[in-house]
Amino acid sequence: MARPNRARIIRWVSIAILLTGLAVLVGVFFLKRDTDDPSPFLIESIPHEANLTISKIHQTATRKGVKEWSLDADSAQFFNARKQLVLNTIAMVFFMENNRQVHLSADRGTLATESKDVIVTGNIEVKSEQNRLKTDELHYTYEERLLFGDVPVEIIGQSFNLKADRMSYDLKANRAVFEGNVRGFFSEDLPE
């Protein structure tokens, strides 16, 4: 009577485990797919010219080994012909000197993949330690480290509230400039 070869038994057990695991994985996939109730328009909403669609993206820009900004988005479509990422639900952090940070959130945006320039739109809020800015469109130029907008902005601080038709914020110099119909008020209790 022949004894089963030990290597043959191990091989068959391994194949059985692999097939069982694969069956469980396929079952979980179909169960998850059926319970998520995806939107019937999901596929139609992806632009046909997009080369790649990504969920939950994270991008960091550095210069000479120093982190300048990081960006997170819920989803992105990459367009190779335009060298551009189209982003949805954006959160950015600009890293400043002395470990300070400026936080930006927006509904949508685009990132030029070669220049690292960013345009954001929709419900934009920019927060620093003491100030908050609201607007509907901002541009960021990577080379100059400059945030600017040509649409109305409002900036709210501990002792002031300003509105203007346009603004620019130099992140290197930590200096903001407001132009066009600038109006607002300052509190008597200005910090010294």
C-alpha cells in the first residue's frame, strides 16, 4: 500500500486554502458592492478624457528638502494631456516658518502637476492661528509661494473684520495685501 507523499498533501491543502480565501474575497466584494448602493450616475460622472480616477489622494510639495504644502482630496481625476489633477473636497496645509501652519479648505480645485500651482473654488476657508479668510476662488503659485484671488474676500481676526474685492497673501513674507473697495472695522482692543 502506497503512502501519500507529504509534499503532495501540503500542496493540495495550500491550494484548498487559497481557493477558499479567493471565494471569501469574491463573496465579500459582491456583498459590499450590493450593499453600498452606488449612484447609477457614478460612471457617467467620470469625464471620458480622464486617464485615471483616484479616491482619497494625498500630495506633498517640497523644495530643497523642506515641506512647503500638503494636499488631501476625497477624489481626483488625472488628465495627462493637460498635466492636471481635478480635485474634490480639498484640504491643504501650508507650512510656514517657526512651525506655523495655514490651513485651506475648498469644495473643488485643480493642481497643475508640472508647476505645482493650485486653483481652488467653492466655500474656501483659509485659517491661520489668529485669522480666518473666506472667499470663492483662490490661486496658489508654487514658485512665488503666493495665494491670491480676484473675487471678493472677507478676513476675520480677533480685533478686526475686513472685506475687499481682491487680495494676495505672500506666504514667504507672511504679508497680505487687500485691494479694491476695502472696508471693515477694527476693535479698540487691538493686541500690542
